[in-house]
Amino acid sequence: MNQIIDPFNRKITYLRVSVTDHCNYRCHYCREEDHVTHTKRSEVLSFEEIAKIVKLFAELGVTKVRLTGGEPLLRKDILDLTSMLGKIPGINDIPLSTNAHLLPSLATQLRKNGVNRANISIDSLNSKRFKEITRDGNLNTVIKGIDSAILAGMNPIKLNMVVMKGVNDDEIESMVEFAINRNLDIRFIETMPIGLAGIEAVDRHFSEKDILERVYKIYGDRLKTISSKQTDGPAKALHIEGTSTNVATISAVSNNFCESCNRVRLTAKGELILCLGQKDSVSLRDAVRSGMSDDDIKKLILNAITKKPEKHFFNSAIDNISSRQMVEIGG
């Protein structure tokens, strides 16, 4: 019992861990305007429970653990958790997904505790527009957070931009230049129909094809395809020669990339989610709190993996997707 392989012979080496379903931003493609998180503290995994579950996944071959949310840096004493995870044998990659609002004061210690890289959400370089998309976010603070991560030595740092037709699609070129100027990578993400907010965002869908047309128009002869590593995510990346920047797209709707899926998700409430596009899950929180042995929990994980679907159906059906908001899943 030393590795997780799903029914389609995909090896699972990557666990995304949501440490909170709270967020200090309210991006309109992520959750509805009036959505309020009512999670009780007793429902959320403690740091000790998270560390225990991560250790069991490591014993099953997982090497990469990404901290997500909500906004993970909102979790009180998050530095304690990163310190615990950094000491687990077998875990050699601890990236962070964040909106960077709280990074200025935390980046240096996060890096010391083993958080080696970061994905940072930034959907506009226009302060007014950024505030509208995030419902009151502060662009200047986010840029300070990005710069603090650079100074702390996190590498690579990937900027994530959700491209939306008629909202921010005119900023694709300027976002690439922003990334080049700071020696960062940039990933353009299609909106995904997850939860009511995501489903409503379908009308603003801007396809990978349209995104790449714009990128190739400027950088075409300098773009070189990069081969992906097994622990990489679904992004298809291109390197811009003469720079340190890679440009990538995540096209969950335009293209089904599920044949290379290598991840599962653990929510803040301890649900093991097998696929963003399916409802199947199992409660590892209940298993841990019931006093179940480590071996039995690992058997529970392996049994759950047998239900991991071959692929999602974002481009053809949305009625099989949970009504949970993306902020609650740790997408």
C-alpha cells in the first residue's frame, strides 16, 4: 500500500488542501454576492488533523501538497501548519494559492517553513476594475504581496488571471508584460461552471483559442512549447524566449485534460473530493475523529479513489456539479 492509482491508471501524487472556506475577496466568478460562509470552527480540520491526513497521503505516494482556500492566509496561525507540513517525510513541494493580500507580512516566514512557490490570483491591473471583480479588493496591496513573495525567494511564482469576455479580456497583453517585467509566469484560466456563480459566468467565457491567438500575435516566433512534469497541473505552457516567463492556459471547458489528472482535493471540512466536476466525496474528518487506525484510513482513501471519474463534463453538462461555491471547494 505505497501509492494511489485510480481506475484509469493515473497515479495520484498531488493533494490540494483547503485550510479555510473563508475569503477576504468576493470575486464574482467564485461566489455569489450575497454568499456568506457559516462554517463552524468545530467543522473545520485542525492543523493536527490536516498534518495527519497529509502524512497518510505521503505514505501513499503523494509528494506535492498545495495550500488553498478560500484564502489560506486568513487561517489563524497558518505558519504553524506550514511548519508541520514541511517536516513530513516525502512531501517535497508545498506551493501556496493565494490572492496575496496578506503576503507582505508573511512571505518570508512562509518560505522558511517550506512554502517554496506560489500561485497568485490577479485578474486586472486596473485598480478600479480589480476592485469591481473582487468586490472591494486592493490591487496595490496585491502587487506588494507579489513583490514580497519574490523577495522571499519563492520560485516559480505564477500569476493566475481568469479571463472574462467583456470584463478583462483586453488586459491579456498587459498581464504578460507585467509578468515579464517581474520574471514571473502567467496563466490564463477559462471560467469554470462550478456553483451558481461559476455557472452564471459561462456567458463571459473567453476560450483558450482566443487567448492564445492574442498571445501569438505578439510573441509568436518567440514561443516554445514546454514539456510538463508529472506533478504539474493541467496548464499547457509556452516559454517566451529572451525572458524568464512562461505563458500557460488552463482550459477546463474548451479542452478535456483529464487524462493527465494527478490530484485530489481535501476541503476545510475534511471532505476528500475526487473531481471538481463530480459530487462524489468521502469524509476523512469523520474517519480521523472516529479513531480509525492509520491503515484503515489509507484503505478508505484507496477505496474512494476507485470512484474517481475518467473525466469531467464542463463543456456538455453542469447539472452534475454541486451547488457549493468554488470558494468552499478549494478549486
